[in-house]
Amino acid sequence: EAQLVESGGGLVQPGGSLRLSCAASGFTVTNYYISWVRQAPGKGLERLACVAFGADFTTYANSAKGRFTISGDRSTNMLYLQMNSLKTEDTAVYYCAAHENLGTWYTATRISDFKYWGQGTQVTVSS
């Protein structure tokens, strides 16, 4: 059974950093794109970063460029999102999600648009 499990969320002050982790199991990660997305209360799904281990491909949404870094270790099926200089508007539930087509990265509006997704991890940026 395919599974994605996020961890590493929590409460952080503005300007602080967090590293989110995503453990993938039950599927071959090199056959998929793996993305980080988030959803804030009352707002739509926002894409952040996407990686394809099997194709040496990485891309970021404009909102994530310069502050967020996606990385991963295909040997352990772990994906990470390093987030720096956090702002109050970064408060959201963060999800990692797997998808077979790059187009999903651009068109997804709901977490269920992805093939696999985790339960999410809450990030709260507040003083």
C-alpha cells in the first residue's frame, strides 16, 4: 500500500526555520514526481516545490523560491522541505504528494488531484 507520512511541523516564530520530512513507502519514488503543497485555512491548495528523483528535475513556485528548498534521498525514500525566513502567511497544513504526470503540479487544485498524499503536518508561524 502506497503511503506518504509528513512530519516536522510545529510552531515557529517569524523569521525562523523548519525542515519538513516526508517518508514514502509502498511505491517506487523514482517513477513519480513528489511535490510539497500547502493549504491555509479558507484558502486553496498552493504548490510549493516538486522533484523527480528519476529525472533530476526540480521546480519551485514563485512563492517558495529563495526561501524553501526541496531535497530528497532516493535510497531512503525520504523527501524534505527546508523552510527559512518563515512568515505568518506561511501558516498552513503542508502535504507531500506523489503524481505520475508533471501536469498535475501545474493544475492540481485539491489534494485529491494527486495519486498519493499524506495526512499533512501543521506549520504555524506566530510570535
